[in-house]
Amino acid sequence: MTGRPNDAVSGRSPKLYQRALAVVASEIRSGGWHDAARLNETAIAKRFGISRAPARQALAELEALGLVRKSEGRGYQVVARGGSAGPEVTDAAEPDDMQLHFLASWELIYRQVELEIVSRTSIASWRINEVALAKAFGVSRTVAREVVARLQQRGIVSKDDAGRWHAPSLTTRHVNQLYELRWTLEPLALQQAFAHLPDDLLPNLFIDLRQAIEAGDAADGAMLDAVEQQLHGQLLGYCDNAPLMQAISLPQAILVAHHRLYQPKTPPITDEPFLLEHVEVFERLMAGRVADAGAALANHLKISRERAMLRIANAARGLSLPDVAYLERLRDVEFSL
């Protein structure tokens, strides 16, 4: 892999202070805090499951916005809306990421942790240290534990007999097994989903598919990912067999994570007709030939396996990533085709 690594893979921490900033700023502006109420680093850190450093930064940003002021003792005092101190706060002064109000603490770092781990499983197996993970991101052990639990749900990490967390290497054998699961289970889910599809769904999705084909080289990664999700996510999502969908989600999660990591960095593979393979599935579905559509889907996934292995192998050969404190390298892997 060449070029500048993306921030998540290179180890740049997300701005954890932004959630505390967004929530407290919103509460102050809406009258949830009375004038001169006291805030301090310890209380902010405990409430949001973060360390004192991001809590301190959140308070500094609140002060810059005129929402708090340093008190004569320790900590800060709230300058409530309409209070006597501080500048008028306008909409232009709103924090950039107010949507973080709705995120749990583990969600703020999950994406980066997943990418840091997944990006390294092409070259080795790894052990995850929860304590070091919490320290690296300035969060509590509870938050770090929740992140690892979510990774386990997605099949990215597992726990050994000694209770230690491992991220197994993505070997050729593992990729083959994941795709074998997909081409066995996804056609079954497609057949069960078919009876529940809204009448206008297939024609509308087929329009999007044709537009992606007509775009040719102008079709960007976002458009192609959207088309891929329509078949493997949106359509299959109408299957009401929860255990089946849970079984499908494990191989999808691991492979999608790898695809999103490498796809922007890897040169395009020539003769990659996955859009036309989708057309075959959709045309059979719209004709009511559900079994044939399932067979076309299975064939698409078998071909996709070869493309995925080539993409991962190409990326792994040039992969050079910095060490991260919470990962211990265990066994190197040679990804072969």
C-alpha cells in the first residue's frame, strides 16, 4: 500500500472531547444549566467515559464559545443563556459535530479501532490489550471493553481459553471459508426475502444499477459501494429469518471492513464485471425466477472471492503501518493466491 495512510489506520486519535462539548453546549443553550453552575474535568470525564485530557479540552472549547468561564476557585462556571458574562453565542459558533450528541462513547472510537486491527490482519495475528486500548484513546476500561465486545460480535476478534482477545490473521484459507459461507447462505436469504419485497423496490434499485453501469469510469467508490449494499444488504434485509441473517453478517462484516480499507488505495483490477453480475441477479428476480437469481448470486460471490483475495494480497505486499500500543504481534502470515 502506497501513499499517505488514512488517519484511522495511521493511529490518529478521534476527537473524543467533541461529544462532551456537543452535549454540554446544547444543554447550556437550552437552559439545562443554571447560571454559575460549576463544571470540572473530573465530572466531565466520569460522565462521558473519557480521560481528563479530552475533558479539559472540552471545557476549554466551552470557554472559547462563551458558555463557561473559569471560576475563582477550581473548575468553571456556566454562563447560562441570557447570563451576564460571555459573548453572545450565534448559530455559527455551534460545534461542527453536533450529531455526536447521539453517539455512545464506544462509537466514537470503534471505527478507528476496527480499521487499525483489520488493516493488520493481512500480515499477522494480533493480541488486543484492553488496558492499553483504553489508555491509547483516553477512555475508561468500560468503554474499551465495549469496543472489543462489538468487534467480537462482528467476528473480527475472539477470546482464547485464557480470556485474552485475539484478532486472527486473514489467511487465504480464512477468506475461502468466509466466501463459502456467503455463497451458501446469501442465496437462501434472497429466496426467503423475495416474498417480502415491496412492489416497486426491484425496479427502483435496478435503475440505480443501470446508472452505475452507464457512468463507466466516472462511477466512484461511493456509487459502487451503494450498488453492492443494495443487493447484499437492502434486498437480503427483507429476509425475516433472524438466525440466518446473523450468520450472514459475520463474513460480510470482516470482508466489507477489508474492502473499505483497501479499495481506495489499491489499483483497480481489470475486467471486474460485478455490476453485470448484479444485473443477472436482478433480471432473474424481476422475472420471478427466484431460484435462478440465487444461483446467479452464488456465482457472483464465487467470482468475488478471487477478486477479494487479489485485492488483499496486493495491498498486504506493500503494507507498512506504524505500531499501535494496544496490539501485540503474534504470528506473521503469508497471503498466497
